[in-house]
Amino acid sequence: MKNKLIVLALAAALPATALADDWMMRVRAVQIAPDVSSSLAGLDVSDEWVPEVDFTYFITPNIGTELILGTARHEVTLNGASLGKLNHLPPTLTLQYHFNPAGTIKPYVGAGVNYTRFYNVDLPGFKVDSNSFGGALQLGVDIAVTKNGYLNLDVKKIWIDTTVKTTADAYVSSLDIDPVVWGIGYGFRF
């Protein structure tokens, strides 16, 4: 009990600004534009617009970590003919550097990793590997519109790959989706 009281007393003694504004939550509309490459000519994945949510924790005023969350359903085609659809969930974690943390216009860059889980795969006669790990790069800017509110523009390059197989496990093709993700949204610092 004594230790809890000491911790509470120390927390109360900290200036309010030391505990404020460490977090930012953003909601974005993003366009996922796959940059597809495959060992099977003509294999492609559709562009999609989806909602995305992210949370940034500021370790220092200039350095933050961002967790990006979103999911999408894409159509897979071969020479323009639909093979079916699949979903992917690619949570991405980036380490960011914010160049102008005290300014109205706050540009940042980031780099990190993503884990992609493919699910709800509806490709009759085919399946894909369920898991992918890859890198991620990010460039963005937060523009203050209120004391704690920001217009956000963001672009990411995410490396996502899988293997397409028949339902009998025969190899068909590699599939590198590697999207560029363009986003616009609103962030709130708290």
C-alpha cells in the first residue's frame, strides 16, 4: 500500500504537460493501390478504398511509434477475369521521426514492419498462404486545425507477399501485393 501511495504522489507532482499529448489517434480514408508482381503473368489485385485507424505514442516530442489498423477485401484477377476475392488484415508498426513537433505543420517519416493475415479467401480452386511479414515506409504530415485536432495526409509503402496454390497444395504462383497506401484523415492528440 505504501508503494502505491508513493507512485500516486509522484504522478500528482508531475506537471500536467508531462502527461498530456503523448498519444494521437487518427481516422483515415485510405486507398490501397497494389503494386503487384507475380510469377504468373496477368495475375492482379484490385485497388480499394477502406477506413483505417491508427494510434501513435510519442516517446519524445520528435519520436513516435504508430500502430496502423485496417482491413480490406480485394478482387483477384487473371488477365482481367475474376478468380474471386480475399481479405487481408495488415497491422503495421512504424517508428516515426517528427520534424517540427511544436509547429502548425508537422511533417514526419517512418519505417517499420507489418504482419499480414489473409482470411475469408474465396478463390474457388485456389488458396493462399495465410501469413506474411514485410517492411513498411511512411511519409506524412499533420496540419493543426484546432488545439488538439489535425488534418492528416499520409502515404505508406508496405511489402506484402503470399503464395497461391491449388486446393490440393500444388504451387501455382508467387504473389507480391506490395501496395502504396494513400490516406487522408483527422487526428486528435491527447
